[in-house]
Amino acid sequence: MVGPGNGAFAVEESRVKKAVVLTVSGEVDMLTAPQLEEAIRTALDSRPAVLIVDLSKVEFLASAGMSVLVTAQAEAQPHTRLAVVAEGAATSRPIKLMGIDSVVPLFRDLDSALGE
């Protein structure tokens, strides 16, 4: 787990089938986005077939966090398929408003992300 001891932000890594899943919780802002970026880079180092960033437990997603997702998409290709799980006003809405869903594949839930 990556994150400060206060529980406001955390990233947990797990494996589901051939995918590495990063489950993110709390707030992703300019202070915590670098921790998310480091977790993604560490996961990509093992060149998984699929990397899923699950934002379903995120309460706030700032532009710094969205920037990390765009960078991750560029760094993942061509070896790893990146997918983002985001549903709701705190995550899906800002991602769609910024047009990031045209660059980074967005899914409603983990099962959908695994099934593509």
C-alpha cells in the first residue's frame, strides 16, 4: 500500500487474472498524484498484459490525477493495455468533461475492465 498513514489516500496493488489492479482510494490531488504516478510506474515495470487503475473509491480527482492517467496511457503502450474504472461524479464526470475518456479507456466497474 502506498500512502500516508492518515488513510486519506491509498493505492493497493493486486492481481486479477492477467491484470495488475491498482485500487485507489481517497483524494487524488496535486499532493497525492505523484504517489499514484509512482505506483503506476512500478506496476508497469513488470510489463503486465493489462493494468487497471480502479478509481471507484476515489472521493476527489483533480487535474493532476487526470494528467497522471494520460501519461500512464502513453507509457503503457505498446506492451500493456491500460484501463480505468471510474463511475460517478467524483471521477467519471471530470474525466469525461476533460475528454480524457477519448485517450484512456474508461469502464463502469472492474468486471467490465477485465472483460475487454
